[in-house]
Amino acid sequence: MLENLLQKHMLKDTYIDISFSKYLLFKETKNYDESYKIEILSRLNDFLRGQEINDLTVVDILKKIQKENPSAGSFVHWSNTGDLVKYAEAEPDEVAELLNQLFHSSKSLEERIELFREKGKEYLTNISLGAPLFGYLLAAYDYNKYPLYKQEVFTDLKKSFGIELKLGSVGHNYQTFFQMCEIALHHLKVSYPDLTMLDMQDFFFCSTQYPQIMVESAVEYLHQMAVELGEFMSQPERMLKTIAELDSEQLNKLLEQYRNSEKINLIKFMVLEKIIRSGSVSLSEMEEIKDQVKVRYDKNILQAWNNFTILFQLYYADKKQKVQEEQRKIHQAIRQMDEFKDMDFVEDKVLNGFNWNQNFGGSECWVAVYEKGYNSHRSAPQFFVSIDEKGIRYGLLFGDQHPKRGQEDLTISTSIDSFSYEEFHQKMVEVLGAFKGQETLGDREDNRLELLQPEINTETWIELLQNKEVFKESDMIYLNKMYELGGEASATMLAAALGKHFSSFNSPVVQLAKRVLRATDTVVSKREDGTERYWNVIFDGEYEENYFNWRLKPNLKEAMALLSIEHPIELEKYTKEDFLQEVFFDEKEYETITNLLKYKKNIIFQGPPGVGKTFVSKRLAYSLMGVKDPDRVEMVQFHQNYAYEDFIMGFRPDEHGFSLQFGIFYDFCQRALNNPEKDYYFIIDEINRGNLSKIFGELFMLIERDKRDEFVTMGYSKEPFTVPSNLYLIGTMNTADRSLAQLEVALRRRFAFVTLKPSFNEKWRKTIQESGVSNEMINRILFAVEKWNKEIAGDFQLGRGYEIGHSFFTMKPENMDEDVWYSGILTFEIRPLLEEYFFDRPEVIESLIEGI
């Protein structure tokens, strides 16, 4: 099952062939320095061939393997081989048996490795026995059969092929990497019959660690796709044929994505349905589908669309992630050029794939690398790379909002075959002077602290981070916070972020440093006065004006990034059942509201204060997504001064003058546009407090259900934009707000209105009982609320829109006396509200409060 998944991802396109050809060319250059691997492993293979491993020989064998492990570019961290030798010296019989079963057993690699580790941990809990060690041992035995292993290579490789697998056990990780090498070997041996598993490891290592191979492979891969997209533009029948050849799983996934769609997305659905049913669809059949859909609408829905743009997302859906990954490699390679090491770039932004043009699709993708301090790439000088069917452009470009907009210094190459990383690198360095000439921050004196602490490699940091004896949970709290702050902060800043005193880190950091030094058998460095430098085991740093800025060691930061990629935060599941448990709705009400939102696209929860309008809005979005995904739910609150410039876009001052800055709704629409396979929910609290037609501007028309996916030209940017059909609007409106009732008419046509009423029902009673409220107090609350709401509902100036909601009495704090709790709500929440309602009739207020 796993092998099929790996093979599907690795061989889905020509990337592995492109990358391997670049690797072979790279091996012929002076930059290739990995030949030591075959020399060392050949000696070890000869040494172990016919060697009997027993209690008398095992220590000498492992010492030989330990000695051959090179100090530079090592196969495995020396602590692993050191621990193994000590283990063999203490338990020669056991280690000999373990080595024999590792080399000769018929069990799976994972089982063999995990048995070895299990026995090793019984001998010494914190023994270092990582996947690189087992890769080295196995390759030392037979490099034709077993590859060396490095975790950063395994991680980068999975990203390159879009394989979403978490890190597992040491044995599982090595076996998965072994299977990936096997798949590549089997595929490439057709053209290169003399390849071995060591060649695959070397190929994977070089193709993920050397920028020359990474950039050249990325450029050729992206160019090939650009050429194909360019051909599709003029030959949409070829595009239809390519889509029809997608695997059935992808076709059915797309079909479900576009089910119950409107307009252009309905055309996509019907095309997919035809392909799945018949195996193909002709251009004439697609024209018939377009005609069938077009006549359903008064306006010409095809005005801005052609066959290519209609079909683009069907073709691109399973390629988008791969395109972005290849662009990320180019972006990273530019940022990490030695000549740019003192520059502070925005990481992995901007990466515009072939869908950058409002998701219409095209045959160009591009990357912009710019420094921090600018509002966006549009106002900045940038290292620019564009790839299309004609070739590649790269060099310096000024953003369209920069004073030097339109100026550029680009190399244009129409032959991808002649593109080289060396020339690419030279060009970027060549334009550096012009790039820096636009820097307004001025030159900064380099006050970096001279560090003497030996560097620990990324792989070792990963092992240390996973060792709970070294990195304790308390350490990870401040280190994760430092990572969240971008990997750097002063002690004062870090303390403020964690609510601590700045001196509270001194002892924990020193103790952690000592554990790291012991685990790596490293001697602490000393200052000129002889005092020891413990902080510099974990951090680098430099003086910045009047404070000292600490930075996570680069390799430690990278290790934390790798672990966070491999162990992403799993989103909490949230189902309809969870919604019904938390919200005082019944299932029929839930189904009615969800169907209404899916159909209308926009709803407003209206009701008196305290009925949980905002709470219901978020929970409804979560239940429809199936998870609590904060990236797909955005929330704002309108007020009288809220403007179009806050919501959509406008020119705002920044460090470099004025630039066009996008508002929260514009960015959220763009996020939904870029991920049409997912639904997004935008919640506007107190929606009737803002001037909607002014706030939404051109987009006010487009939020209507039947106007979704239609484009208008934006006033500021002069570019087309739309509100996508996978974006849902949920508003809340307080019906007790006297001054805003007249705005309801303007909202009526664009929104469906759902009235939420006070729900003092059995679900409410059960919830409040669980928080420790007695039946006597519950009855007292019900008596009071019934008295208040009867008076409010019957009042000629008020009515049901002003009733007291259940949210006032939903959860009693733990350990608080219920009488104190009730009295506080009555005195500080209910009474002020009643005073507002009956401001001219104080006698009514007293009668409502009396006796409750």
C-alpha cells in the first residue's frame, strides 16, 4: 500500500528524470565532492565480505566502521557510532546477534531496525541509534543493496514529490526511504543499467542539497509545464484529453468539489461527469455543455472565459503544490547565495504559480525575492525569475509601485537547455549593487558577536530535540516561542511574549546547554576572561542599539522547522454532532441553516443581545469544514468608521512613502481563489454598523450568489477581481440596536436572515447544570428571564428583538458561588441593559428587578 503511494507520487510526471539528468551533469563539475562515499563503502564492503560477526569480532568490526566514518560530510554523527561501540564492549554477544539479524534476517527492514533499537534502549535509555546509523551499517555491509540515510534528505525528498507522510519510527523512516530509492532505481535502470542503491542515495542527496541541481531541475520542470499550457491555449481539445487521462481518484475528487456549483463551475462539473461516465469528452460536447448552462442565466456568464480558462483548474489542481515547491527551491537558492548572507529577505514570498492571474490560468509563473521592510513586492526592488513557454527571464526588477517602476535588468534566455545555475548566480550577484542602491534603511554597522562555539549539524539537533532527556517540555515552551517570533528576540521581548521576567531564562538555558554539551561530548567555549559561554550553545547574537538580540542557531532553527513540517499541527475535528452539542439548536434547524447558507452564500444571524450570534457563526463554519481550521475562517467587526481601504484596498503610508495595500477581505478572497477545492467563511460581526455599499465598493454586487465568479475591474489597482463561489459570508446583527434598523433593507437582497431567539431549553438546562448550577438557581433564572422578556416583548417601543438571551446565563466559573455569580450578572449586565431599554421609565426597571 505504501509502495503504491510512493510510486504514484514519484513517477506521476517527468521530474525524477529531469532531476537525474541534472545530477549526472553536476557530477562532472568541480563542485561535486561526494566521491568519498564509494571509496569508504567499497573498503567496508570488502572488509565485511565473509567476515564472521561474533562476540570475539564484533567490537573490532564496529571500531573499523567507526574509524571509516569521515569527520567531514559524515555518514552519521559520531555519537551514534561511539555509543554502538560502547554497547558492543559491554554486551558483545547481544550486539553480534543484532548485527547478524540486521544484515541477514528475512524480516522487514523496519522490524530489524526496531528490534536493534529496542535492545539498545534496554541497555542504555538515551543511547543514540538513529536512522543514519542503520543506513551506514547496512551500506557498509552492501552499498549495492542499501542506501545511506540523512533525515534532511528524506524530508526534502518527500516535499519534492508531494508525499505527505509524517515522520515515524526510526525503522519506518529508513524503510520508507529505502522504498523510495528502490522505486527510483527500478525506474532509472531502464536507461542506466549499472546504477546501485548508493547511486540513488547520492542522487537524492545532491538533488536536495546542492542549489545547482535544485534550480536547474526546477527551471526545466516549470518550463515543460509552461510549454504544455501554451499548447493547451491554442489546442483545448488536447487539454480535454489530458484531463480525461487523470487517474479516477483525482477525477472523482474534482467531481465532488464542483458538485452543486453554479455557472462556470457547473460547466466544469458537467465536463467531469461526462469524462467519468464516458471516458472522454470532445470539444463539440463541451460546447453543448456550455450552451446548456449559459441559457440558465440572464447575463452572459462566458464573457470573461474561454475553453482554456474554464478547464485550467481541472488540469492544475493536482500540480499546484508541486509547482509551488519548485518555485520555493528557486526562491530559497537566491536567498541563500553567499553574497546575500547579510540581507534580510522575506521568506518564500512571492511564489506565483501558473494560476497567479486570478486563477484563470496561464503559461507563465514567476518568483520575486525582496527584502523585509517593504509592504509588498510591488513597492520593492526584487530579484525576479519568470518562466513561460518562451524561456526564462531573471535578474533585477522594480515593483510597479516603486519610484523606478518599469526599470529592470533581466537576462532573457529562450533556450532552457542552455540555462545554467552558474550564469543565474552570476546575474543575481551582478545586479546586487543596483538592488542595494534602492535600500532606504541605510547601511548598518555589523556588531555581530564573535562566537567560538563549535557548530552542531541539523541532523544532530533533530535527534537532540526528540530526546526528552535533553530537551525537556519546559525548554520547548520558550524555544517554540522564540521560533514563532522568527527565531530571534531579546530576553526582554521573549519574556514579554511569555509573561515572564527576562532573568527567568538564565538558569534553564544554561542547564539545557550543559545537557546538549554532554549529549554531543562537546567542550564549552570560553570568553577572553575565562568565563564559560553557555547561551552560545543554543543561540547566536548581536548588539542592536541598546539591547542584545539572541538568535536560534541556524541548524537548530532548521531542525525545528523540519520537525514542525513533519509533525504539523493536526486540526481538531468538528462535526455536526459537535455543533449540536455546543449550540442550542436541534438537527432540523441546523439542516435548514446549512442548506440556506450553501444556496444563498450569505446569511445574517440577527437577534437580541445574548443569543450567541457570533458563537454560532464560528461553530457553523467549523461544522461545515469538518475541522477547526483558523486559516479558512476570518472575522471582522464593522463600525461607523470602517472603510473600503480597510476592507478591500487603498493607498497607505509605509516606510518608503505610499503603496497600495490590500485589505482583509481582498486577501481572504484571494486565499479562497487560490484554493478552490476548499470552502472559506468570512464572518462580519455587527454587520449593520458599517456602510456596506461604501465598505464593499465594487464587490458589493459580487457577493450575491448569482454574481459569484464574475469579475469587475478594481478602482485602485485597475485589475480584475471577483468574490469566489467557495467563499461564504456570515454576518451578525443585534436587533436591539435602535439606530441601525434602517440598514436592514439594503442587506435584504444579498443576505438571508436567520433570527436567533433566546433558548432557555433542555439543552441549556443540561449545559448550565454541568457547570455546577443547582436546580433551584436554574428555576430562579427561568422565572426572572420569563418576567423580563414578557415585559420587553409586549412593550410598544421594544418587542421580541430586545429580549434577554441565554448567553448571559450559560457557564458559571468553577469554584464561584452561584449566588455571587447570579448577583454579578444581574447587577452589572442585566440592570444596565434594562436601564437602556426603559431609560424614560425607571419604575418599570424597579418592578422588573424586584423579587428576582
